[in-house]
Amino acid sequence: MTAPIVIIGTGLAGYSLARELRKLDAATPLVLLSQDDGHAYSKPLLSTAFAKGKSPEDLSTGDPGKMAETLKATVRNYCKVDAIDARAKCLHIGSERLNYSKLVLATGAHVRPLTLPGAEHQRVFSINSLMDFRDFYQAVQGHKKIAIIGAGLIGCEYANDLIAGGYEVDLIAPSATPLNTLVPPLAGEALAQGLSAVGVRLHLSRIPLALEAQEQSLHIKLDNGQNIEADVVVSAIGIQADTRLTQTASLRTRTGIITDARLQTSDP
């Protein structure tokens, strides 16, 4: 029996690649492994849902069963790959060994953890997947005050989206302007003015020191002594490439996986 092509990851990259593969090859066995629930969705839409009145269910374009049927593939959800044995061309999934002919890593990025005291509270969220968004969506029902820590692309998008969805938003960041690593200060100042104009309360050049739960709300202590009250907190302090699996296969990495122009890793 021919070993399948295996894709680890069912985000936009994993499913898009599978669709393109099927346009060229309808017969080669194909297996997609998902650490989450395996629903197909467009990740950029997670930060526009409140403005558009979309629920998590509205954002899903296919459950694992539908995607498996469409792609003529096996889709395994809630499947955690423990290691890659590149020499034997197999994956270790618990006690199972899954052979592959070719392996695609579409694991994306994971969020940088918020390390403030109190950051482990159940109403503090990082949103990096549809599953994360489901939890966040449920948590804000019946609440109004949302604090966002981080004024990068994701923090600014959620600030804009939540304001448009009728929430009160405080945006906290140590930088003097939003998007400080992406745009020059003048553009960042224009964005800050635009966010302020629609009602976002900006706390720039401020460092959050701790989170404390008080009765039904969370209080964020800033370095200037100010306390920001919120019902729910979003941590948007950045993401980093997920290279955890590559370490088990000795692939070349730096801040991400090193590839050539065809996205082939150091293991052909």
C-alpha cells in the first residue's frame, strides 16, 4: 500500500494545499492531521466577525467530514503529532506510527504567552484559531468592556471590530503608536487618531504590570498607576512560528523553518 502524503495542519495553508493537490492528482492517498477540531475557515475573518454580526458557526466553511469528502482525503481532528522520524519517514502519534511518502508542515504560528501576574485567569484570551474565537465569543456575551493588550495588527483589528460590534474597548501597548513595527510613526499616529475617533480608549507608551480579578471584573494595573477595568481581556502581543515539531526531525530553523524558494526544508 502506498504511503500517503501527510499534511500536518488544517488551517488556510493546509486545506488550500490539499485543494490544489487534488486538482492535479485525484488518486494519491492524502491524510490531514489537525490538532484542533478540523473545521475549515479563513483566519482573517476572525477579527471582522463582530462588525459583520457573524457567529463562530457562520465562519466555518466545512467540518472535518465535509472536508474529507470534498478532498477525497482522511481528516483526523484532535490529533497531536509527537515527533517526526525523518529517516524512517513516519510520524509518532502516541503509540501509533503513521508512514508518509511526503510530509507537509502547515502548523502556522502560536501566540506569545502573556506572562503578567494574573494572566492565567479564565477571562483572558489569545485568539489564534476558530476554536479560540468560539471560547472568546461565548465569554463576551452579556458583557461590554473589553481590554486588548498589544497594538500590533491583531490588536488593532480586534479593537476596530469590537467597537463596530458595540463593545467598549481599551487598547494598551508599550509603543508610542499602533503598528510601530510595521508602519512609520506618522502613519501610526494617523491610525491612533482613527481608532480614537471611533471610540477606542488608547493607553499607549504604557506597560501592563498585573491582572487582578475583583468581583465580576478584571483590573489591569499599568506602570503609571492607572487601573483599567474590563470584563474580558484579549492578549494580542504577537505570534511566533511553530517550530516545535521540526526540532524532533532536526530540520534547519532560525526564527522559523528554513526553506528554499520552493518551500522545501533541509529534508527533501
